[in-house]
Amino acid sequence: MILTLGTTRSKFGKWMDTQKDLDRFELEREANISSRTFLKLCRNPDYRTRCSTIVQINQGLKSLGKNVDIIDFLNYTILKITINV
């Protein structure tokens, strides 16, 4: 659990704060991401990370026994394009 006084948190950051059995450093190591990227992801609700980072975090969460998809916590709008042929 991370003590956050006066800082904004993203949905993912709030979820990480509630996880008692999940350590930030373990997830950084398992996902092979830097602590700077991880902190941006937890603190900035508008941060848009690369798709490869999302895949790495999902694999790290899965290896730590969490059945969660990080895309649920991010503010991504998926555009559907229909092509009329």
C-alpha cells in the first residue's frame, strides 16, 4: 500500500492501494517495467501508455495470481470503424 497525501490517483492506482497482497515492486519486476512508468500509471488518470506496456503489466499480474485486465482501469476509447463495401 502506498501512502498518497494530496496526490491524485488513477483508477489503477486506487485499485493497487486496495490490494494488500500485491506489492508494487513485485509487479514492476514481474512486468519488467520501470518504476517511473509504474508511478505515472498510478498517479496520472490521463496517462496513455503503450500497448506493449499494457501487455507486460497484464502478464505480470497474471504471474502474480491476479486475474485482472489493466485495460479496465485505463481511459482508452476504442474506436470501431465500419467500412461499407
